[in-house]
Amino acid sequence: MYSKLKGNIIMLLFLCYYFIQNFIILVIIERFPFLTGDITTLNIINQLTMFLIPIGIYIIIKKRDIRELFAINTLGLKNILFIVIITFLLQPVTMVINGVITLFYPNFAADYVSSMTNSPLWYMILSIAVMPAICEELMFRGVIFSEFRNENKTMVLLFPALYFGIMHLTINQFFYATFLGIVFAYFIIKTKSIFAGMVAHFVLNASQVVMLHFVTEIPGAEAIEEIPINGLVQVSSAVIAIIFWSVVAGILSPILYILIKKFNNLNKKNQDSPIFRTPMKNIDTAFELAGEEDIIEGPAAEGTFVYKGNDTDDTGFGVLLPQQEILATQKSKSKEDFWFIITFIVICLIFISITTLTNTIS
């Protein structure tokens, strides 16, 4: 059975595994010293070891059906085109978020990506766009996303996105990664396919890699980078960039609105179908979706609540349950909610501790 608490536990275990994975990378570097300066290759190895290993362990232990777990459904050419264009046009918004946070916290990701510019463009795209689009989506819009399948759409959108932001382990990346996590999840909910998130993730990262590559190819770019810049000039440049990208985002917003509306209409047939292949198993959630008018208590079924299935719920069939079972389910849900909050607080504390330590060291 899937549950939001299990989603939190998986995220906690993933954060613990992060430290083990760092040790694995150090062992690999020690065994193959030539990788020390090859950040691009190390990033590929990092993606494979950080995500595919825990995903494989999860599938083996839980014995999940892969097609169900990852919502593997066809996407269609029209959906792909819409996702590509919408994702590309959303980039100014991510630039604004990144710019605002950069005023307060350093952008380690930009420095990390810049260190790969000596690699061929295709290899950078493989490392920074293809690998994260596959590995990170399988983890966060696959494993963790699926554990929230019984919750309302707000939780399905928000919590996997929050954990996607936390996974980056920097304050700067947390905010725009969380925003993008919501966007990727939105595409998946609408299309019922994890490939939607992968396409969006690839487009976003690949476009940034291409842009960075061509900027560094401009004659004199290296000399400009070496010019010392004081803090005031840096802040002024950041503010100008924020204003510029805000204007661009504002200009593009009507186009985005029209495209998103058309995208929603294209996937209207999917609105009432579940994201995943199996019906909801959380009885209490089913009752919440039904509303009080669909729950009957009376002489016809004394001591029993009857949930009437309808055309708009995610189950597709009615449920008849004894009152005792319903009360036990509600008690179990309260207990789960309590531990969900506790584990969420622990995840946040770990994130704050790591980012604080990182900022102190830097």
C-alpha cells in the first residue's frame, strides 16, 4: 500500500544514503584518479549511483510493478510540443527566482556547471540534461510521487516538489527546483505519463547548457570572467537581471496562459482518470472525495456507512464498509498524519543543517 508517510520515510532514507553515496564517489575517484578533474563524467556517475541504486532497491523490496510505479503511458507528439514550448517560456520565471535568491545566497550550481565547459557540448547535455531528466524524474516523480497517490492534488504537487528542491541541498537551488518540481508534476498529472516530466526536465537543463556553452565561446569571455567585481557591482547586476527577466516573464505571460489552457483542453479526457493504473486504496480519502451527501447511515444498513461510487471519483466503484472498519481507518490515518508531520520536520532540519554547514564552509 502506498502512503504519504512512506514517501517521507523514503526521503529520509535517501538523505541518509546521500552520505553513503558521497563515500562511493570518493572510492571511485581514488580508484580512477583521472576522473578527479573530469566533472562532467563524475556528474554522470553521481546521477547513476545517487538515484538508480535506491530506486532499484525500492523496486526489489516493495515488488512494485514498474509500469504502475512510474506511470509509464504514451505521451503523444502534441503533448511533447506543448511541454517543450511551455517549459522554454517558463525559463524567465526561474531566472527571476534564481536572481532574487542569489542576492542572499551564492549560486553553487552555476559554478558547478561552468566547470564543465571544457567538455564537448553533446557530453555536457548528456551529463546535465539527459541523466537528471531520467534519474531524478524516476526518483521524485516516480517513487516518491507515487507514494502520495492517495492524497489530494495539492499534496501530490507540493511534497514531491519540496523534496526535489531539498535534494539539491543548497538554498539557492531549493526555491527554483521546488517551483520546477511543481511544474513537472503538473505535466504528469495532466498527461498521466512520467515522460512529460522527463521531457520538461530535459528541455530546461539542455537549454541552459546550450546557452552557457555559446556564451563561453564568445571571444574575450574568459578575460571578462577574470575581471574583479566588487559586491556593489554584483548586486546591481543581479537587480538589473531580475528586472529584465521580470519584464520578459510579464510579456510572455499571456502566451503562456493561452498555451496552458490549450494544453489542459488537449488532456481534458484524462481529467477524471487516476494518474496511476490501480484505483485508490486509501478508504478515508475516498470518503473525503465523496462528500457527506454520498454517505448514508440508516436502518437499511445499521452500523454501516455506504459510499456510493459515482462518475467523478477515482475509484470507479462503490464501497460498503462496517462502521468499525471506518473508525479504525480514521484512527490509523490520524496516527499516520502525526508521524508524517514529525518525519517532515526531521527532513527539513537535515536540509537546514546541511545548507548551513555548506554556507559556513564556503
